[in-house]
Amino acid sequence: MAEYRAERNPNWPPTHPGELLRKDVLPAMGVTVSEAAREMKISRQALHAILSGRAAVTPAMALRLGKFCGNGPDLWLRMQQARDLWEAERSLADEIKRIPTRSAA
């Protein structure tokens, strides 16, 4: 089977991990937000903040999500890192352009 590399539009932000959790993971598991929060030992408000994209997935939360979903913390941290880096690149673009690139002598 042939493989191909999926190209992502660089102008669109990477998916927030909460969006994946809200739209795909929790419905596929047949779990409500309240049930998920209770089982992960967090408040519904904390989970809602992630699901809405208002809060970032921290390493501690990635551990909880990874255990709950059975896929480990790495996916959740990588998704959050991609989102954070995309946002930082845009907000700091002008400042970063003014920083010289140096190399070792």
C-alpha cells in the first residue's frame, strides 16, 4: 500500500487536544463529561476548560488523560505543544525576525 504525507495548512492552528477529546474520544467511549471528570479525579470545570480550548493540557493532565484513554500521555502533550508553538510563532513573529542567528565559531 502506498504511503503519502498529509500536508497541514500552516495558516490553520493545530487541533487543541480538548477538541479531539470533546468531538471524538469521549463520544466514542460513550462517556459523559461528568463521568470522565469523576473517573480522572478532576472537577467538571477543569475538564470543560480543556474541552473548550480555554485551558492547556499540562503534564499532570496528560498523565490523567493518557491513563483514562489508554494511550499514554505523549499524544496529549505533543498536541498541546504543537498548538502552543503555533500560537507563539504568530504572536512573536515580528520580535523573532529581529533576533540574529548566530553559529558556533
